[in-house]
Amino acid sequence: GDVFTYDPGFTSTASCESTITFIDGEKGELLHRGYPIDQLAEKSHYLEVCYLLLYGELPSVEMLEDFEARVNRHTMLHEQMMNFFRGFRRDAHPMAIMTGVVGAMSAFYHDSTDISDPWQREVASIRMIAKLPTIAAMAFKYSVGQPFVYPRNDLDYASNFLRMCFAVPAEDYVVDPILSRAMDRIFTLHADHEQNASTSTVRLAGSSGANPFACIAAGIACLWGPAHGGANQACLEMLREIGTVDRIPEYIARAKDKSDPFRLMGFGHRVYKNFDPRAKVMKQSADEVLDLLGFENNPTLQVAKELEAQALQDPYFTDKKLFPNVDFYSGIILEAMGFPTSMFTPIFALSRTVGWISQWKEMIDDPVQRIGRPRQLYTGAPRRDYVDIENR
Ligand code: CMC
């Protein structure tokens, strides 16, 4: 019969050609359209990086203004969407709410989303980048029992999100520029990461010609798992559980014990075998932000730094090339900003939406792409005849 390459976990299969993101795992390098992530994190900002990912080049002043205005025009949700939030139990995980609500957007924009029309693809892309922060913030508000806060389009993307999360009625809310900058940097550091599990999911879903909102919902579902985007929540919960530096050796011993399923969350990466360049920026950011917010003696940050130091002296981790990844320090910043752990992965999801959409658009435009259809190595029973139930 046919012979297939057996590649569980796709460690050696390139599923597409792409011009968006380049990763050199040995060198710890991450480039978006050629630009290094550390330069983008420091000098650029999230919506400019969105533009770069979507269109391939850095924008001029006018192009960026136009892009930002287009995004701002689409931040509101249809009022009927509120019914979807209200259908969830009040303690629903915000990732469950996001998967449902983003999937439901396909019903609101089905007839107006003909993916063979480049303009409609463009509008769908802008809608998703614009509405995901509103959806994530409303999932948060719902979980804390507060009224929804509608978007304010005179604010920048990060400030608007913070306000939608933290403003309460009858109180003035002024966005702290330190928080806004930190938020924007977290968005930027998560914007794209080539063919990771959730992005591959979006491409595979999209390869059948499915509605793009439904494809992004599939990406959100995949991101939720603790081996992927869910690691930021799992990491902070682990750091809290460790609690004090004297308990670190116990947890390191557990992570090394093959009979114990426990892993150091926020450690290790499929592609980075030296360091994760996003983790470097995130660590520096955690130091700055916690300092500015007066949390410099934050016990969780101290446990994180000591855990990193001890793990990096242990041959188990160095031999297997396990280093802190982007999720190791992001949760500490988000916690200091006032987010509950359940919001960490939704924030990852809204940041990654632009990456998913850029990759989806690239796939639709690629004449070589066909429906994604992996093969398998069948190891089940050979052909056999059906046996009537009374004879089994
Ligand atoms: N703690 C302890 N041991 C680990 C860890 C860890 N965090 N990660 C990998 N290992 C060991 C693993 O047990 C295996 O050992 P052995 O070769 O003796 O069987 C070896 O290292 C290779 O691990 P793997 O699971 O085969 O590697 P993978 O490339 O399939 O998985 C990973 C990569 C990120 C899923 C994994 O490192 C992991 O589970 N890390 C913790 C979760 C995490 O932080 N995920 C976030 C990833 S970055 C953000 C994102 O893009 O989502």
C-alpha cells in the first residue's frame, strides 16, 4: 500500500510555506517579517505589529492611522451577543466563554463573509482584531458579576482593554500609562509564533473553506490546553503553590521524577533549545513593572527567579535544553496588574488572534494549499467478518 512518513507531533513536517514569522530555535531568535521581537517589543507597539504581520511591511504614519481607525470602528459587539455571555454559568472559565462567543460570531457574519472575496476577508480580519479585546473583557466582567463596559474608541488598544476590564460604574477610571505599556508589550510578545498547535489548528480548520470566525474559535479551543496557552495560568498557580523559596527543591525533584506527571510549567519549548527570546523581554518587563507598581518584593517573583536559577543549574534541565518560556514571567505581571489567573489565557488568545488571522489569510492566498488531510499508520485489527451479537 501507500507509504507515509510517521511524524507524531509533527516534529519534522513543514505544513506550509510562510513569510510571516521566523524562529531559529538554536539561536533563540524570533523574527516577524524579518524584524527581531526584542526590537518590536521595545520600539514598536501592538497595533503596528498587527499591521506588520497582516500586510508584511511597517506602516507609514498615515497607513497606521488609517489602520487604527479601521480597528476602532469595529470594537463594539452586536447587542444580541450579550445573550451569549448571559447563557453561561457565572463561574464559567473565560476561555470557555470566548470559544463560544467567537464561534457564535460566525452566525452574525456568515452571509457577509465570502472568503473568496479579498475585501470581505479583510473586513473579517479587522473585525476579529477589534472585537477580541471586547469579548475577553466582557468574559471577565461577567465572571466577577459586574456590568459590561463598552469600548471607548478614543483610547489606544491596550488602554481600552484595561478600561473595559477594570472600570466600574460611578467611579472615574483613568488608565495608568505604566499598566497600558505593560499590557501592550504582553500583547506584542504573543502576537504570532509560526506553526504552533493553535495556529496549525486555525489553518487546518480554514483549509476546508470554513467561516473564519469559526476557525479562530477552533484556535482558541486549542490554545486553552496547559501544554500551550494554558501554561501561563498553570505557571502562576504552580508558583503560588510553591509559595516560598525553601520549597523549590521539592518541586524540582518532582519535575525530574518520571513517575510523577508534574512538570515545571512555563519551562521547555518544542522549538527553542537555547532560550525563548520572548521570556527575556518578559522577565525584564516583570522587573520594571513590579518595581513601578511597588511590588518589587513580590513573593511570587522571588520564587520564580529562584526556581529559574536552581533549574538552570540542574543537569536534568540543561541536558534536555529546558528553559523558561514566554509564559514563565507573563503571569506575574498580569497578577500585579490585577487580573485573576483565569484571564491569563484569554489575554494570550486575544493577542494571538492577529497571528492566527495573518496565517489564515496567507493560507487562503497560497495557490499551493489544499485541504489539510494527514494520513496515518493503521495499527488496528485486520479485516474480519461481523459476528452476530448472540454468538460473541
Ligand atoms: N518539566 C519537566 N520536564 C520536562 C518539561 C518540563 N516543563 N518539559 C519537557 N520535559 C522533559 C520531558 O519529560 C521529556 O523528557 P524525556 O526525554 O526524558 O522523556 C523531554 O523534556 C522532552 O519533552 P517533550 O514533552 O517530549 O517535549 P515537547 O517538545 O513535546 O513539549 C512542551 C514541549 C512546551 C509542551 C513541554 O516542554 C511542556 O509540557 N512544558 C510545560 C508547559 C509549558 O510551559 N508550555 C508553554 C509552551 S510556550 C507558550 C506557547 O507557545 O504556548
